[in-house]
Amino acid sequence: MSHPIDVMHLDRAHVICAYEVDGLVVDPGPTTCLDALLDGLQAEPRALLLTHIHLDHAGATGVLMRRYPHLTVYVHEAGAPHLADPSKLLQSAGRLYGDRMQELWGEVAPADPERLHTLQGGETVEGMRVAYTPGHASHHVCYLHEETGDAYVGDMAGVRLPGHPYTVAPTPPPEIDVQAWLESLDTFEAWEPSALCLTHFGRHDDVGAQLARVRESLLEEAAMARDLSAEEFAAWSESQARAALDPGTADSLLQAAPPDQLGLGLRRYWEKKAKDSASVPNPSGGPVAL
């Protein structure tokens, strides 16, 4: 069984969960949470398994590699260069978080490229089966712990807090792809996992029901983002969470999945689809009308 560690992001419970499994750490979280992670570890880690490189999941990677000189890191091949040189990652995140970058994530140190093991999906590493699962991010992977059947799914199975079924699909910019996400859910559902281990937040064993919830949330959010302005979407998303949850739980969920970011990611998705459709020629040689 895995050992979940609440890394207490901004001193709030149930926002970011790291997992310790047989000397591995899945998604260690950001450097601002490093003390809580280290306090929660039961042994010195030998490797990190990253579902993707977003800062709430992997921001502490370089600092942990510096602390543990023999620590190795598994990450999708498209994410690895941005761990070794995080400048583009930080530039992209800075557009979302502005002057809160240090407060939210802390130091993002370069990773030692010699200790990065790249993944494509289809491998088995450290007792974990790997699947390529784009949709939330183009470099997202999920892991199945073959001994227990627990699946470590990063953001793909949604944001859901302990004790509550309410689920939100986290859709920040810039790489949301709704169709790819739905196909990725099918990919790891085919594993028939015994439980889903979510970064936001915790282990849930009602696998079929949870996957149905995230599919429903993703499609509903996508439809609303197409029809509403960014401001209207954010207000709608927050009102949904506050209506479904007690105030403290809602605050944690909204910190893990900020409503303005959910709308921005989906609006970018729709804009890209419109642009792609407009560029496809029709049989008469002109652009396809939208």
C-alpha cells in the first residue's frame, strides 16, 4: 500500500498529495511544501515518478535531486528537457501566477539530466506499469502499481477531496485536449485498477464511479467554457463548488483547481479547434466555414 503525504500547500490540508511507494515518491509537489514532504517520508527516496511537470506536482524535483545525489527521476520524454532547463516552464507558469510564483511554488531548480529517465508509455519501471495519458498535459503519464493495483493518475481522474464525491476536471492552459483526455481515461480504466490515487486529493476505490464523474465534469466544463466569458465561467465554477461542499472543503478544492484557470484552459482549447477547423480546405479549395 502507498503512504499518502499531505504536503500542506500554503498551510492548507487536502490540496496536494504526494505518495510514497516502496522507496519511490510519486509527484513530490512544489518546493514550498518540501518540509512537509520530508517530514512525511518514511525512508530516503530512491526515485521520483512524475505524472507531469506542472509545478504543483513536480516543482521540487531539482531541489530533491540536489539533496539526494543518487535520486533518479522518471518523466515523459517531452517533459524531461523542461526539468533540465526550467526557463520555459517558469515563463509559462509566470503568465498564470504573476508575482505569486515564489509564494506558491518556491525554488524551481534545474534537474540533473544524467539522472532523468525518459518514458513514452508502455514501459514497466520500478514495479509500475506506465501509460501515456495526454489531455490535461501533452506529457502526462499514469502509473499502475502492479503489486497492489493502485493507479497513480495525477490530474487525469479529477480533483476530488476526501469524504466528498464532488469532482472537477482540472483544465488549466495551455495543453487541454478534451478528446485526448477522454481517450486517456479509457486507457487506464482498462487496467481495472483497484483504486485511483489523485494528487488532488487522496486514494479512492470507487473507480468506475469516479471515472464517470470526471468524464461528466470535463464535458460540462467544456460546454460552459464555450458559451460563457472567462469571468462568467469562473463565477459559475466557483458557485458549483461552494454549493456542493462545506466552506473549508470548497476552499481546498478551489486552491487545487482555481476556477479562472479552468476556464482559460478550455477557452484556449476551443480557440485552437476553431483555428484548426478554419485552416482545413474544403473540396472546392476554400476554407471550411465555421
